Amino acid sequence: MIDPLNYLLISITTFCFGLLVSFQISHIFYCRKLTKLAKRCVNTGTIAPVLVELEETGK
């Protein structure tokens, strides 16, 4: 049987890895989104894509 202290340490370690992985996934998602938005701004020569994105997200 697993000692309760070891069980707690394994649980904390798993939780921390989960937080790190979820942070990395969201970071990659938003970096890709920002890159696409920046490319659209450069191609159009205006900041209109940024304004459209702000309207769509409701901020």
C-alpha cells in the first residue's frame, strides 16, 4: 500500500505537470492567433483586423 505522504507528493506533482501543460497549450494557441492577426495587419497595411478581433471577442 502507498504511504499517504507519497500519495500526496505524487498528487501534487501530477497537478503541477497538468498546470504546466495547460499553460503551454494555451500559450501556443494564443501565439498562433497573434501571428495570424499580425500577418493580416501587415498584408492590409492597417490595424483594422485588430479592431475586428476586438469586436468579435467583446472586449
